[in-house]
Amino acid sequence: MAQHPMPPQRPNNYHNRQNSMNAQSSASPITRAPHGHHFQPLPNSAFLPLPGYRAPMMVNPNPTRLGLHLVGLRDPMKRLVKQGPDGNDIETDLFTYLDAFIVHPTVVDVDQPIYKWNFSLGDELQKFPHIAHGKETQFSVWTFRPGCRTIRLRCIRLPGNPDTVTEQTWSTAPTFWPSVFYISVNGKELYVRRKVHNGKDLPLDITEHLHAGENNVRLDIILGQDECKTSKFVFGVEAMEVAEFDQILNLIKSVPAADSRAAIKKRLSPITDDDDDDLAVVTDNLTIDLVDPFMARIFDVPARSLHCNHHECFDRDTFIRTRNSTSGQTPMVDNWRCPICKGDARPQFLVVDQFLAEIHAELTRTNRLDGIRAIQIKVDGTWTFKYDTDEISPGPDHPFSAKRKAEDSLGPVAMRPRNDVFNDRRSPAVRTQEHTVIELD
């Protein structure tokens, strides 16, 4: 059976049916139910939806109610465990992320309706989670351990007319299924879960349908004209790695303080273009917020992605722990996007900024973590602290008058709660403390 398109919101005969119902109501009055009975069937009511009916989008979709006919596609029950000190399994939180591609993202051509991908699997099957199939009406149970790997199929939609897609674009784009397509893995037809029932299109896990040796995935797709005018679909098969917290930390690298300082100085260096007399950098400072978007206070360990163009950081441990998956029926969490710029921030691309780590250490040593929210770096290499009571730096709502601004925080940073910032009982020393000027090496 195909992945059928959703019918129009209202069938074409909607108004005629309404008129027919009204006419029938006037010609044949409804018989009232006996005293004590409150149920009264509607005219032309049917157990099954009428032709052309389209399920409305819900603010909070309930798959159990709206997708009862898709109960066979529900998520399995998951057990996330690791080996304890005594050798027995203990439940734990685990983390999953895109590690590699089994089939690299392929842009679908509207004139090519059939795609076939072949790939071989060997020892990798040993990393698959253990699957215990229940009875027909029961959940299957998947047991995940650190080092497990799952395979899933995804499709995304990109605007324009791209021929290729980068790994960073793929990993941050949501799943988006075309209206009509057939997908089969090793000859078995599979079905996907869509937005109308689940709130968003969900990836298709194909792990349990793979075997050792040669595997094949076949896609038959029928694209409507409206689906191809302004965008293209991209299909790919992903290998998702499962790890525990310490394994995630081991993937994270560091940016030396000297390299971070050099990058900041380069950003503040004058830029001129001989071909464009109007292009120049006319600002002499850069403000870097130190407030973590999750905790609304200064980070403990400053981290960002190698793909980020900003110098602002978020707290490493808080960011990782908010991406945890737990035992149960809820899907595995795989949202590794930078909370500041929404870029690709998977564990293998995370770095700790040692320059900002040094600033955090200095603030800790001088007991000033509570009052400072940012630093302002000047073009000559000196920098000063900015306090909670300082005037807000220029931003999207207060732009520079220059042609190009160097201070461009790429996203909102959570501010400290109002009662922390404007508390009349705060120590006057915090308000009036002189800014400390520090020279960059």
C-alpha cells in the first residue's frame, strides 16, 4: 500500500452534502429519544470517514487516538542499560547522534521515479540493539547499551534547486516525507508516521529489517507538480550511534586560548575592499555574552560547535544532559543543534573555548560570577567586563549605524531573571565596581 496523500481539507461535494442534509432534515423531522436518553445520531453519520475527508491538524496530536490504524508502527519499548560494578545491567540515560551515512543524502529528481540503494553489513550487526519480539498485541522490547548502533531512513525537503546537500544541512533539517511514495527494505514494504498523527514527520527505523551481507533499499516516488516547484526532496540512510555521558565527553575537543584570541582579533581587524568603497568595519569592539541559554547564568564549561560563526558559548554539560534518552516508549532524542545559532552541534563537532574558560576561572578566583554577564573586547586587544546593570549592547533592536557590524550575536541569549538583575537589595559594590581592563597576550 502506498504512502497515500492526504485528501483536501473538505471534499468537493461538501456544500451539496450539507444542502442535502438540510433538505432531509426539513422533510423528515428527527424522532426524539425516549425520556432519559440523551444520544441522538446525526443524519448520514457513518462509522468510517466520508470520501474526501481530511483529518485536521491538532495542536497536541494524540497518536493513540488519531493513529490507531497505525498501531503497528508505534515505537518499541526501550531498555537503556549499562553494566554495573557487580556485572549486572542497570538502567541509565544514553545519548544518540548521527555518526555516519550508510547511504549518502541523494537529491531526488522529479523525472526519476525509482531509486535503488545497495549496501553491505558485516560485523556492524553485532552493534544492533537486542530485540525481543512480544506477542501480536504487545510491544517489542529493544535493549540499548553504550556502543549500540541503529540504522534509519530519512527524507528532508530543501528550498530552491540544490544538486547536493552538506552533512551540516542534513543533520539540522527536520524529517519531511513526500505525499506519495513506496519504500521497501530487502523486499519488505514499510510505512512511515506522518505529521498529521504525530505532530511531525518521524524517521523510519529499518534496523530490524537488515541482515548480514547485501541489503537493498528501494524507493518508488510520485511527486506532484506543487511539490517540485520551489523545493527538492533528499533521501538518505543514517547510522545512529548510542553512547553514555562519559563517551560523549571524550569526543569533545578544545580550542586553545591563543587560537581563540587570534580569531577575535582577526574579526575586529579593519576590512576594506578595493572594489567596494562602501564596505568597511567601523566598530572597534566585540561583545561576547557569557550567559548560558539554558541556565540563565554564566556557563561552567564554555562550549560551542566548530560550525558556529559566533564566539558565544553554552554550558557543555547542561547542553549534553538535555539531549538524554531514557527507558520507555518515547523516541530517542537526537536534537544536536546549537541553542544560539541552530547549527550542527553534534558531539564530534563540539569544542571547549579555553579563552572563555580562562575568563570563567578568573571570575571564580575573584568571586565575581554573580554580577557579570558579558565581556567587551576592543580592537587593541583589551577587554572589560559588562555587568548586569550595564546598558544593553547594540543588537538587532539597536543596530550600529555602520555598513557592517562586527558585533552580531547570532541568537537570543537568556537573560538573568528580573529579580536577580534589578533587586534593590543588591550590594552597591556590584553596581559601582570599576571595569577591569585586561591585556590580551
